Amino acid sequence: MKVTQLTVFLENRSGRLAEVADLLGQEGINIRGFSTTEAAEYGIVRLIVAEPERARQVLHDGGFTTHISSVICVKVPDQPGGLAQVLDQLAEAGVSIDYLYSISFWNICFAVKDVDRAVELLKDRVTLLSDEEVRAL
Amino acid sequence: MSDLREEHLTEDAAGGLYWQPAAETMPTAQLGELQMERLRATLRNAYDNIPFYRRKLDEAGVSPDGVSCHGDVADLPFTTKIDLRDHYPFGMFARPRDQIVRVHASSGTTGNPTTVGYTRADIDTWGDLIARTLAAGGVRPGDLLQNAYGYGLFTGGLGLHFGAEHLGCTVVPISGGNTERQLKIMRDFGATALACTPSYAMYLGDAARDRGLRPEDLPIRVGFHGAEPWTNELRLQIEAALGIEALDIYGLSEMGGPGVAFECLCKSGMHINEDHYMAEVIDPETLRPLPEGEVGELVFTTLSRQAQPLIRYRTRDLCSLTSEPCACGRTSARMSKPIGRSDDMLIIRGVNVFPSQIEEVLMSIPEIEPHYQIVVDRKGYLDIIEVWVEVGEDIFAETMGDLERFQRGVQAQIYNVLNIQVAVKLKEPKAIQRSEGKAVRVVDKRKAL
């Protein structure tokens, strides 16, 4: 059982990631999970979306370079050792993982240069989580 | 003509020295006669020994011996870099291989370089011309020249080297790069003269200052800087940073390398070695000769080269000529600093680069979109080239590693052809500006040095 992943090439310019999200939002395409590479001169964003082929067309028409590939999605037991249980199988067989990210629970974590400023900008619009709240998830 | 070759260091009127005073101060009428005599010999050499020139001269209806005055020169055919490339590697040599003692090469308009051959006599003449260049800056036996031009196929390193030995000063063949060692050798050996590109001279000056060295801590007195265009403003900066007289020298590999023209300590234009090179300035559109003082394309005819005579070679450098007498006492005409090019050639750290060469490499990579841009900029005093490439879906795979491998691969291919390091920048589709009509392939952000 494979899952279709949509990958997008992005130059590191502010607002580009937001444009991807906007385009998909306007088309009513729900993002189920995503990850980005650390920003250098350019980066890539990986998306698991409801309608990958249509999402690809939308982004392509919006001027983005995209790529479709197959990935594996796993339900990880929410308990200590849960992730290890999945990875051990592959490690024992000598299968190495190119990259890995978590999807479908909507608590995201991201880094910016000026954390305090970003907190100021967001605090009245979204729910920010504290250390304690994250631990309690 | 033995008196013209006589080597006798004597003081000029500008604080420098003549190497061959009889030749360097020859009355202009006599110089003109000498040029015509040598021009006929050059045409004869080219006609008899190079099929390309026999055909060109026959087509132009010119007999090698029929050229009697400077006005006749305008009837002679031109030679271009493309002609040299078409006869790669040795098709433009006028001497059999057993008389060729050295071959240099420079980058050409495609993957093929253009080659330059020398007989032993050509090497000796070259040595004289470089000795004149160095002597004009006051260099004599006992001086120590730190030669930081690159050694190898490039004519700068070995050209300066043999000329310095010919003059009799001490030459240190340190070649380019390794700034730390340059500064150490300069002080430990007591170098009194420096030869390198102007951008590297400035880089050395900055590096010295960063290490707390004052100009008076450095023993060098005079610098010879060419292979790339530079301004009088940069001259003042180099002179202040290193505490030297910074002199411009001009040459191109097709003419044999440096030694075509040089500044005396008056620093008011470069004296052309007119007994060995006949200079003209033409309108690059109409190809007609321009009156003295007007800016146009510089054209040279070799007058003494045996292995590779070139007739009316189009340098593509734009400059003007003056025959006003110079205060130093030399009677030769002077050329202004080149102010630009009549083609799109870029000079990057002394290396000639045509955008078409980069384009050829890019077009040989099927995944690359036909949209790209070459951005030339300067970091500190060093030129850098960025090649912007749009990432289309043929390039894009889904890991950063794939993209980085692609980037490095393109850089390596460009390096293999051009011998320069470029930075390939990956851009989103349409990120490179589309223009109506001719695409803007090259953006040169450098301010004039």
C-alpha cells in the first residue's frame, strides 16, 4: 500500500511557501501532511494532499516545479518504542530511509531567526503551544 | 638593424629605463619605414607558408610585395579569433614543427583553445619586449620580481618570467594564489617588483592591511598589471595599498602575450612596441580605419613574428591611439586603456570567457531549460560568475541530494571547458526574466575596476 507524495521546488524567498498553501487552499485541496527542507538558497517542500494529481496541476499552473513520487505512510503506535518498532524492521533488512516526517496531526513545529517576533505576530490568531502542552499531547 | 636590438639600460626622461634605446626612441619617420619593410616580410612569410593567408591575400588581390605605404594597409584582409579556431591547433603556423620551440594557448569561442607558436627568435623578441616593459618601470639587474601571474598555457606567467631573466633581474616564479605565502616571500626575499592581474594586486593590498602591514613594510616599488581591464581609480588604490607605482601592461595571447604595449612612469597611455606590432583603430561596424584619437576597435598586425604572423587581427578591444610625443622620450604611439569590447567577451580574473561557451555547455545538458542567465559580479576585488538555471521538471527529483549533485555536475562541466569556477544557482521556473527580442543572457553587475 503506497501513498502519493507531491514535491515542490522552492527558491528561498519569503512568502513562497505561503503561496503554495494559498493556491491549494483556494482550490479546496486539503493538506494532510508536509515537510520542508532546511532553507538554503533553495529547498523542497513535500506534501501529502487529498488530490495529488489536481494539486500538482494547480501548482504547475501557478508556476511551480513539482514531482510526484510514492512514499509509505505508517500508523505509529503512540507509546514509547512505537517508532522504533517500525524502523527496526527496515534496519534489520538493510533498508535505509531517505527522509521521514510525520503527518496528520495538526501540531507543527518550525524555526525562524526571530522567534519572539514570530510569537508576537501569531499569538492572537492561532493557538500556540507551550513546552508543557507539547509534552502533554 | 643590429643597433635596434642593442640592449643598453639607460635612463628615460620619466624616471624609468630604456632597454633598447635606439629602437624605443627611433624618429617616427624611420619607424614608419621600418614598419613597412617588416610588414612586407610578414606578408611574404604568411603568403608563402600559411594556405589560409595565401587564399585571403589572393582573394583581396594583394601582392605581399605591393604594399608600399600605410594607406595600403586598409586593403589587407582581417583575421579573427574564429579564423584561429578554424585552424586549430597548428594550421596558422608559418614554420615547420622542428622550428617551433613553444606553444601557448588561450580559451577560444568554443571548447577549442586558440594556440600560439613561437620560434626561438620569437621567444627572444618576446623577452626584449618584456624587458622594455619592466625597464620602463625602473626595473634593472639587482631587482627582484615576484611573478604572481599564473604559469602554464596562459602567456602571462612564462612571458613575464623569460622577459625578467632576459633583463637580468631576479625572478621568483611564485605563480598566482596562496596569499599568505605571497606576502611572506615578498618580505623575506625583498621583492622590489610585482607582476600580477590588477585585481590580485588589490587583493594582496587588502590582505596586507588586514594583517597589519603598512605599505612601507612591503619592499616592492613597482607593479606590472594587465590581462584584465582596470581604471585609474583602481591604480590609485593599488598604489596606496602597496606603496608602489602601478603600471598597466597590454597584450593578448594571439599577439604572443604580454609585451605588446606598456606604460612608462608618465602613466599616460601604453606605448605600443611599434617596431614589432602595427596598430590601427577601426570602426567595428564599417571596418574603416578611424582618425587618431577616436575610440574604435584595436587591430594589430605582427611585424616580426616568425612562427605565427597575423595580419590585421581584430582584438575586439575598444580604445583610442595617440602619437603625441610622450614626456618619457619614447617615440611610439600610445593606446588608451581599453574601455570595453566590441563583442560580448568577459574577462574574469584574467581568463577570457565568452557567454557562448557557457551556453554551449548548458545546451549539451538535455535537462536544462533554454532559459538561463549569466551574472557577473565582484566580491571584494575578485570576479565571480553565477550561472542561473531554471529547475524544470526534468531536473527536479525529490531529494536535496539529487539537486546538489546536478548543481555540482554542471559546475564541473563548465570548469572542464572554461577552467573557471562558476556558481550554478537553481531557480524556479520563470524566475529568469524573459525579454522581448534578444534575451538578456549576461548581467554584469561589476562596477568598473
